[in-house]
Amino acid sequence: MSVAISLAQPLPASSDAATAETLYHFEQTPLLARQAQQESNARSYPRRIPLALKKARGLYVEDVEGRQFIDCLAGAGTLALGHNHPVVIEAIQQVLADELPLHTLDLTTPVKDQFVQDLFGILPAALRDDAKIQFCGPTGTDAVEAALKLVRTATGRSTVLSFQGGYHGMSQGALSLMGSLAPKKPLAALLGNGVQFLPYPYDYRCPFGLGGTAGIKVNLHYLENLLNDPESGVQLPAAVIVEAVQGEGGVIPADIEWLRGVRRITEKAGVALIVDEIQSGFARTGKMFAFEHAGIVPDVVVMSKAIGGSLPLAVVVYRQWLDTWQPGAHAGTFRGNQMAMAAGSAVIRYLVEHDLCAHAQAMGERLREHLRRLQQNFPQLGDIRGRGLMLGVELVDPDSARDALGHPAACPHLAPRVQRECLKRGLILELGGRQGAVVRFLPPLVITAQQIDEVAERFARALAAAVANR
């Protein structure tokens, strides 16, 4: 099977950007200067990736200076088919050519109906046959807010259990579920006692100091005891929310048996299970949804990013027993983006027709193998993990003291250097995880084997330079 397309190839050369040893040097252009002067202090990506982009195609982006980059950030996983994929462009142009309404609130249209059918068509049968859908505001965080309302309304309970390292968005309610403390520190009040945090099965840094099967067993026992102990101090929750692969938290895949155990425990206790698939959904992990690796059926699935085919769109899909909220319980003006729905349908059909689940699995394993070989010469690569084309590398200090599992400490100072050296070599990567010490790979799913090899080669050169310049 081949998913390579002409637009996945490099942009026409306007410089020597494709030369292996080319090192870019970054100065503040007028666009970047105005951005720094006029945009909010809350801006984030431009601080680490100081680029002003003007053109993009497939895996590649070009900045205003004519320099070309391999984009392994891809809109934080939004661009499943890369930049300006022809099926996405065609879908958007067709909406415009047909003079379809571009904005319909939550009124239905043939485009919206087709999108729902396409989306339901890729759900596991046990969920699809029992599913309802709520269209939300155009961001994943709004879908999380809707899910919170949904489960609290249906159960009459207010507490939600979330996990350390979790990331579910930056609005007040969603932020309350986040494991990272830094974004919450300046705020006086969130959901307060409405959220209880639990240890996530982070095998490399097991919160119980055990790792492996023993760590998973203790983790599940802790959850089951919490839900059944009348002296636990935690009220029976409305829901447990979890990422099957933590993205911003460091690309940490949940153990398959742990996910099955969480589903068994929550179902027995009458607690809704919300799975956040905002970043991991739509073939990213080698399955259409990351929870499918465990063969479970969640009560609620939160989706955004890739679902809109590069355009803003977010939905909540849930089982019918939860559908007790009243008309208008969750609303928002921008729920009817017809171009996003048309683009989303086009992406879904392409994912299925070209079996991009299998392709993502194969390309992810190819990249992982490159990283494993690199690890033999660079002990700074402490843990290589993830699923499919959602991969992370935890950078460590090999000379540091070892933790309870014998692993060296994370090296947060090395990761930004690696990122900068990658950028100099025309490779865009993002960081995440505890202390920002994890380098993350989220390339478009149409990436080819040759392009995987090129990504690995550029990363290897960048890593060598970053380590040498410590």
C-alpha cells in the first residue's frame, strides 16, 4: 500500500534547504517583530519556533525567507493528511462552488448529515449503535466542557476523576482537569474540590516506584478502592476522564490492561468513562481511536483537531443513557462550520480508503526503530514511547542519580537545545512532558518511509550537535 501523493513531496526549491548540512540562522523578521510587539504575552509556539510561514504542502512548510522545513508538529496533530491535501482542498472548494451555507448554528444540512454518517461509520459497532453526538464550539476544550456538563447532568454527581499528567484544554473547567500546575497557578479558583487526581500508568516513572505489571496492578487497586471505600474522602464521581495516550503530558501510552481495568471498574461503579481523543484520534496511533487498542467502549469520546480536516471543529460522542440534558444545555455560535464538516468527511473517507491506520503503525515503527538505534550511541535518549505516529523521546541526564526504577533524571535543559538544533536543520518538533524534557513527533499520517528516514537523519544530527554543545 502506498499513500504518497504528489503534494507530499517537497515544495519547489527556492533555496538550498534540502542540503543535508544546511544550518538555518534565525533573525527577527518584520513579521515576527510585529507579532512580538502586538500579540499577547500568552503566545507560546513562536517563542520556541520563531518562523513566519507563507506556504505549505504535504509534510513541508516554507517561511517568508524561502526556507523549507519538515513539519512534525502538524498543528499539534490537527493535520492528519498534512498541509493542503488535495481531498481537503477539493471538499472546501466544492462547498463554495455549491453556494452552501457556511454557518448554520446547529441546523442540519446535507453536508452535516454526511459528516455524522461518516463519523459514526468509523466508530466501534458497540458505540456506534448506541451513540449520540453534540456539536460544540470549534475547540477541543469546549468539547471537554460539554462532556463535563453531560455527565454531571446525567448522574446528578459533581466530582470528576482525572489523571496526573493529563491535558484537556485551557478553559476554566477543562483546566481544572489538567495535571500541569503552571497554567493553574495564577488563577484563584477553578473547580476546586470537584476534581480528584489519580496516578497515571507512566511506566518509565511509575508513581508507585514499581513499574511493569506490579505497577499496573497497584494502580487499578488504588482506583477500585477509592470508588468503593466509604472512608475514601472522595464522593462517587460523575466520571473518570482519561487520555489513552497522554500527549502534552509526554506521549505516554496507557497500558492496555490498565485501560481495560479502568473500564471494568468504572462500569461496575456506575461512573461514566470519558476518553479524550482530541490528539490521539483519527488513525494517529495505528487505530482509528486510541482506546480501540484495548477493545473497550467508553461512555463519552471527546474529539477535535484532525476531525475538521485542518479547520476548527469539535464534537462529543456519547452513549444514549447520558442524553438527559435539556435543550440549550450546551450551545455556541460556531457549531455549524460547514467547510470543516465537508473537510472532515473527506479526511475520514481518505483514512479508511487508504488504510492509514496500518500505515501510521508501520511508519511509527520505522521511526521508533531509527530512534532505538540512535539510543545505542546516545544514552541521553532515556525512553522511546508512544503508539503509531504519536511518539515521544524522554531526554535524560545519564550522569544523574537514578530513581527507584534505576532510570536517570529527566534533562529539561537538553530538550530545548535539541529542538533548536532541529529547527536549524529544517525540522519542526515540539516538546512536552514533565519539565518539558520530552521531544514529540506528530507528523502527518501520509508521511512516507523515505520521509521518515529523513526526519530521523535530521534529528540524529541535531541531537549530536545539542549534546556536543552542552
